[in-house]
Amino acid sequence: MQHWIEVNDIRVYGQHGCLDSEGIVGQSYRVDLKIKTDFTQATLTDELIDTIDYVVLNQIVVEEVKKRSKLIEHVGQRIWQRIVNETTGCQYLSVKITKYNPPINGDVSDVAIIIEGENKL
């Protein structure tokens, strides 16, 4: 049996981009998390301590997206590392960050990065 936790469509305002104007104006970002874990104990105890707390996941995302970076790749890595370091039981993690209306001189609705991998517990 596999257990997955997903927290999808976390909407956060950030000021990321290589252009100075992106650092001033900013925009909304979407973050999606997918975590492989084992919450068997939580199914038995019905206690939050026995699983990964969604509130903590959301808090990490919000805090990291609010820190200015040029690249969303950098933001994604910070989120990935904090979740691995600050939660217990994360076996595999996928972090997806979507940036809407990127200034790339084309008709593109969004760009996204995905960082995923195993947590070597």
C-alpha cells in the first residue's frame, strides 16, 4: 500500500524574476506538493502527530515564495529542502511552481518547474 499527501493550488504572491520590474510589481504563483509517506499510524490513531501536517506544508511554501529570488527554480529547491528537513516521514517529494504570464516575448499562459525526488531518510 502507498500513501500520498497532496496539497494543490497553494496561491501565493511573490516577486520573482530576472527583470527589475518583476521584483517591484510581483505576481501570483501556484504551488503544488505531492508527498509519499506512510500514514498508517494516523489511520489507526486519528491523530495529527502521526502524519504530515498540511498547515506546516502551506506555511513553508508561503514563507519561501515571499522571499525574493530571480529564479523559481531557486524557490522550488528551498521549498523542497525545508519540507524534507522540517517534516517527518517524507519519503518522496514533488514541488511544482507555476508562474503565470511570464515576460518571455510570446503568447504563453504560464511556465512551471518541478523538483522531485526521494528523501534519503
